[in-house]
Amino acid sequence: MHRTRAKRALTMTQGSLIKNIFIFSLPLMLSNILQVLFNMSDVAVVGKFGSENALGSVGSTTTYVALFTGLLIGLGTGVNAVIAQRLGAGDDEGASRVSHTALIISVIFGLVVSALAMGLARPVLTLMGTKPQFLDGALTYVYIYFTGATGTAIYNYGNGVFSADGDTRKPLIFLSIAGVTNILLNLFFVIVCNMSASGVALASTISQWLSCVLIIVALIRTRRPYRLRISCLKFDKRIARRVLITGIPAGIQNAIFQAANLFIQAGINSFDGTVVEGNSAAVNADTLVFELMAAYYTACTSFIGQNYGAGRRERILKCYYVSLAYSFAFGLIFGLAIFACGEIFLSIFTGSEAVIAAGKDRLAIMCFSYALSAFMDCTIAAARGLNKTIVPTIIVILGSCVFRIFWVYVIFPISGTTTLLYLLYPVSWVITAAAEIVYFIFAYRKGVRIIAPTESSVA
């Protein structure tokens, strides 16, 4: 039985990549869709059943919350890349040490992120120009939501471990259980307890800790090399350094996008409340499509990481091309589908015709642009699988942060329309993608040696 599981874990280094990447990514896509839908339930429930300003309050925190959760997701990505290399190299002891050290890092990192998110909430949301009628509710939502940050960090760690081994089914099951719990608690707290923004935040926190508990239990019960055991729970500085070197830049990349989006949100906040709420409803389409595409970015990192560890040079670029093709296709198909059903989609979150009209303005730009982001994000994921993280992060800072800020304060004021503001997304994706691709080609041809990493290179 154990041998069968081992063979399944090594399918990343053999067989059809077109088939295996799709099979690997399918549970991830379902998991990501469920997570988005569960998060959407926060907005949908408060929009339909909450107080007058509840939708604007929760919607005003979307970018801020994503800023810090992006850091937590990045750490999970780092765990995924490092342990995938160990599994690909057949280093069971190394995989175990990565797993136990990464758990300790995740707990500490989650506590730090929680403290930062709560401490910076008022000054940042105020700086963003959050409407006065939304501010108190937004702060309440943030304070309660981030009591679950450590649970989220641990879940992302466990998700990274299982995904690195080709097991994307368990995280899907755990997320489904936690998500259904989230929706039920949303309805209970908002409709029965009249808690509005605080209710959906509390529901999210409880579901985050539930998913954390479920994935820890699974890691304790597994028979794979990364099984959690109290006797092995030791902090290895060298492994911690490798996880952080990979994970922190990944988290920074996620956070940079959202940091730049804070300035975009400030631009949105310069319009009236109807536009703010319309944007809050429409941005859910972004999240839905991006998370679908993200399944293939995880696949790209995992497959390249394992093939790197196994010394399978000939499969590296194939992993990249297949993942890129899938992510581009899904971004295009689902973007067009949401645009075609735009009014129906937006009506999930609001019954106001004016708000729906404002939301459709955003969809008109974004739905035709999602596929372009695949060239940027998939290339970054490929570089991450080869332990190339620093330069891609610098490129993201310049292309998706500095450039976006320049656009908001220099280009956007030219006409001051939402259309010009939303156009900065596809323009910044194209510019950043071009630079990332040039770097990836250079790094692969000139600097990458595909050999099984030695103990010192990983630890």
C-alpha cells in the first residue's frame, strides 16, 4: 500500500504532463472555487441581509485583507516548492525536517501577520479614503477576521505539503467542510443574531481554524515522509532559511499586488458610494477567475520543483508550457462567461440597479483581460520551482507596484474615469509579464543546473 502511494507521489516526474497537470490541478481548482465562493458568501450575505452600510464596510476591506493573506499564501508556496524538491530527490529525511520546521515557521508567521493586520488597520483604511459610513464596520471586520490568521497560515502550510506530493484531494475535502460551516454561520450570525460585518468575520475565523485542525490531523495520520510527530518537531535554521528564502518573496509578490491595489482602491474611493459598492461586488469576479488560474501556478511550481529535484531537465520547460496554456485558456473562458452573465453575477451581491451598473463597468474591462495575467503569474511560478525568487520579486515591485502607483497619480487624473483606472490592470500585466519571461529564459539557459540538490543546497 505504501509503495502504491509512493508511485502516485512521483507521477510528476513521469508520464503525460498534459494529463497529469490537469488531474493534479482539478481538485485545486475545485478547492479554490469553493474558497472563493465561501468568501463571497460574506459579501453576499451582508449585501442581502446585513445593515445599510454592511456591504460597503466589508467590501472596503477586500484589498487590505488580501494584502496580508497574500503573505500567508506565499509562505505555503515556499513550503510547497522546497518539499517538492526533497520528494523528487527521494530524500525522506529531508522532507520530514522541512515539514516540521515549516509548521513552526507557519505558527510564528501567522501570529506576526495577525498583529500587523490589526495594528495597521485604522491608519491604512483611513489613508485609503474609506468612506466614514463604512470605516467602523470595516475595522470591526478586520479585527475579528485576523484572529484566524494563524489558522490560515497552518492550513496553507499543510496544503503546500500535500500538493507537493501530488495529493490535492485532502485539502479540497477539508476546505469544503470548513466552507459549508462558514456559510451556515454567516446566515446564522447575520440573519438570526443581526451581527452584519462582525458576524461574517466571526464565521470566517471559525472556519479558518476548523480547516487548520482538519489538515493537522491529516498530517499526523499520514504515512508519507512528511508525517507530523511531536518527537520530530524541531526547528532547523538551515531549512527555515530555505523555506523563507522561497516563501517570503512569494508572499511579498502577493502582497505587492495588493499594496498597489490599495492605491487603486483609494482611486475608487474618490467616487461616490454607488461606485464603491459596485466595485466591491465586481471584484469578486477577479477573485474567482484568478483562483481558478492559480491552480495551474501551483501545479507549475510543484511539477518543476519535483523534476528539478529528480534531475529531469527535459521536462522543466514542458511543465511551464502546459501550465501556461491551461491557465491562459481558463482565464479566457471564464472571463468571457462572467461577462456574458454579468448582471446575474452582480445581482448575487446587491439588488440595486445603480450598483449593478457600476459593477458592469469594471467587468467590461477585466473579463477580457484575465488571460493576460497568466503570462506573468505562471512565469513567476516556474521561476519559483527553480529557486529563482529575488529577481522576479524585484520585477513585480517595478511592474505591478511602482507602475500602478504612477498610473493612479499621473495617468488616471487625465480623465478621472473608472475605465481609465481599471485599464491599469491589463497594461501592468503585459509589462510585468514581458520582463518576467525575459528573465526566466535567461535564468534557464545560462544559470540553471538541473541536478538533484545536495543536502547542503536544500538545508
